[in-house]
Amino acid sequence: MIAKSSFPGDGKPPAGVKPDGTAYRVLIVDDSMFIAKQLGQILTSEGFEVADTAGDGAQGLEKYTTAGQGKIDLVTMDITMPVMDGVTALEKILEFDKDAKVIMVSALGKEDVVKKCLLTGAKSYIVKPLDRAKVLERVTTVLSR
């Protein structure tokens, strides 16, 4: 069981709930089922809705564009994936929706690629291995902008 940082009665709504009471919808794009599941557990434990998952950049792009603009509040995007890498998928999602909020997920040692993604339009990045507090801090910061 993953502990929640927002307990009923503490006066704070879960981080994944919008002011209108609906959940923020997240698309997780990662070729590692373990990382995708871990991200999903972290996010759902705070009230986020995992709208969908994709195993590569091409699937992620398709699922984002099929959902339609404004239907996905945030995308977590792995950088290194088969078929279409995260950098290319980021570029194509931003061509479709210039206001898309994409957070890159990267292993250590990919600083140059992360920098390119941030210059391209990614809103933030998360480093693997995942740290629950850092994931939630980055996600809530990006969604509050």
C-alpha cells in the first residue's frame, strides 16, 4: 500500500484533483511496464486519473491526438523507446497542441537530451529511479502553471 500525503480530514484535497473536483487526466508513455505501473500507482494514490498508457512514442502520439485537445491534462514521456523516441513524440504532440504539458522521464546520464526536450517545449523532467515525492512535486508544479 502506498501512503497518501493527503489524508481525509487534513483539509488538503489530493494533488490530483482539480479545483472543480474532477481528476487531472494523465497519459503515461513508457516502454517499461514497471515504470508505467509505478508512475500510475504514484499518481492514482493522489487522485489523478491515468487516462491511458502507451508503450512507445508513436502510440503515445496516437492516444494523445485521438483523445483530443484538452482531454489529457498531462503527459509523462520516456525518452528512450522503440518505434518513436520520446523527443520525436514530444515534438509531434506540441505540433498538434502547442499548450500540451509534457514531463520527460529520463535515466541518469541523459542531461543533454533532457535539455533539448526542455528547449523544445517539455515543461519539466523526472529522473529514474522514480522518487514519489519528486514525481508529485514536478507534476503539481507543471499543472499549476
